[in-house]
Amino acid sequence: MKKSVIASLLSLLIVGGAVSSYGQGFIQFQNNNFGTLDAPVKFGVTANSGGRAGTAGVTVGSDFTADLLYSLDGGANYILLSQAAANDPSYPTSFGIPGATDGDSANFAGYFFGGTATIPGYTSGPVSFIVEAWQGGTTYLGATHWSGRSAPFTLASITPAGSPALPSDLIGLTTFNVLPVPEPSILALSGIGAAALMLVRRKK
């Protein structure tokens, strides 16, 4: 009898652990929810105050992309949200396009409106996020034209699986700049200059 009780308790603990490790949380991947969040991405060093038109002379188009990184361990490690984790097939999501025939796209340059993203492994507690944006290339790290990242921010909790509540918003996200990516030739020249400076210092 005792053995069967212990075995039952162990099986419950194992099942419970398996369930908790495969939890999910939900977040609305957008930087404007028309009420409590307004964090436009600014393009260039001197972006205008509204953010909806980017910077004069810079075309903000559908080739600008936003991505989401999340951390379940207090920001020690960030994981890039995979496309499979986003319910919206357009993820990674593009920005609004100024001058487009679609009024919404034209009015929301600097804003992205992704779908509901699924954060795997979430059961409860805080989640940290970073939003990154880039133009050119297929990833943020491989960007060839513009790139930038938000400051890390943390939500005390997000909508867990099974909750009737709407997906959580990215409250805490603040406006950030995307800046031109230096040309490879410029980086090479910088490296040569740094090496020359080190040689001069050694001779002294």
C-alpha cells in the first residue's frame, strides 16, 4: 500500500514538472497599443519628435524588420523568439511605410504591429525583453544598412496559457534609435588605424 502511494505521488510530481516546463505565455508584439504604450522606433541620430515619419531623407519601408528577444532568467540569457513561436505568419514583422496607399501604413512609420507571440516555457513570474530592428540582411547581426536595439525591460508577469485575458503588451519598451551600419571598408580602416596607434605606443 505504502509503495503504491509513494509511486502515485512520484508520478504526480513528474507529470506536474513536465507540465510546468512546457508552459506558455503570450505577448502582443507591437510598439503602440493606442492607450498605454507609445514607443516609436526613431531612424537616425536626429529623428523627429513624432516618430511617424522617420528622419527626413530616410525611407522607412517594409524592409525594416523588428524582432523580439526574451529572457526567463532575469536577463542573464536572451533567446531570439523563433518564427514558429509567433502566431502571425508575417513575423518577423515590418514597419509601417510612409507614403503608402494604405492609410494605416502611411501614418505609422516607426511602428510595428506584429501578432501574438508565444513565449515557450513560461508558467509565471517576470519576463525580460529586448526589441531589435534592422534593415538589410536576414538577421539583426547581419544587418547591412541600419540597426538598433531597445534597452532591456522586464514585465512582472505576462498572460499565461489558459488565461481568458488578452495577451500582455510590451509595457516598459521605450523609444530607441536605429543607426546606419558602418561600411566594411570603414571598419577595416578603423582596425588599421587602431593597429598603427598600438605600434606607435609600443615604440615610445
